[in-house]
Amino acid sequence: MPDMSASASLALTHLVPLAKELDEDKVTPGVLGFIVFAVMALAVWALMKSMNRHMGRVDFPEDSEGAGAEKTEAAGAAEKRG
């Protein structure tokens, strides 16, 4: 079995110059930030899908309620006049 420490040190020597090129004062979200963002996006998508399903089940008579309100307002105005 090959020595893993030798291959790890070889990989480290190749990655250290790449890491030095990065600005040490710059902060990036990294993989954890991407995972958190992706989970939040999936949660929002699931909530929107659930909301659309629940709103589709809501059934209320808009026309009869609106017409009834207009009739009662007209009747109230007629009583005030007469």
C-alpha cells in the first residue's frame, strides 16, 4: 500500500501556491454558504407550492357577497331618502 503522507504532502505543495494567490482579507461564503442558500431556496419553493395548493382549495362566493353588499347599501340609502 502506498504511503499516503507522501501523496498528501505532494498535493499540499501544489495547493499552497494557489492559496497564496488568494487575498487573505477577502471573505467568501464557500461550500457551506452555497449549501445553506440551496436549502433555503428549496424551502421557499416548497412553501410556495404548498401555498398555491391551499389557495386553490379556498372557495368563496365573491359575486353574491359583492352584490349583497351593494343591495344593502342601496336599501340603506333609499331608507335615508324616504
